Amino acid sequence: MAIKLSPVFSVHPGIWLRDELVKPHKLQITELARHLGVSRQALSGLLNGKAGLTADMAIRFEKAFGLSADSLCRMQSSFAMSQARAHEGGIKVTPLLEAA
């Protein structure tokens, strides 16, 4: 039997990055975006939880801050799955094959 975790256990990686790196170090979004080589809009969307973390962006944070890009991507995957699980009751699909 699989363990079901509540969606509240998952954190959007952008919000985590904002709260754990950007705010405590008083980094300016425009300057950080320039340093990472991305648009301000792309970085703002990520840090405000409006856009997902891409593998490319994870590598940029890895290079800039020494974070593990793989861990950041796992955080994104976990967040996406928790969001899907939160509304899985509305997904109406029946088994295609019967169990043997």
C-alpha cells in the first residue's frame, strides 16, 4: 500500500528559492536575473510560484549558488505530483487491462 502525503508537504521550488536565498540575502530580482542570464519575467514567475522550475534554470541556480540541480528538479517533480494528486478524484479513467 502506498503512503499518501498531503499536498501541503510539497513546496514550489521557486518559492523555496525566494524564501531561502533571495530574500535572506536581499538579492534584487533584476540583478539576479541578469547574473543567471534569464529574463526578469522568467525569474519573477518562478520565484512567485507562477512558473515551474526547468532543468535549465536548475542548472543556473546550481552554478550560481552551489545547489544541486537534481535536488531542485526533484522538488519540482514532487510539487507537480502533489498538485495532480490534490485533484485526482476529478480524473475519470478506468483500468484498461484487468489484473491477472
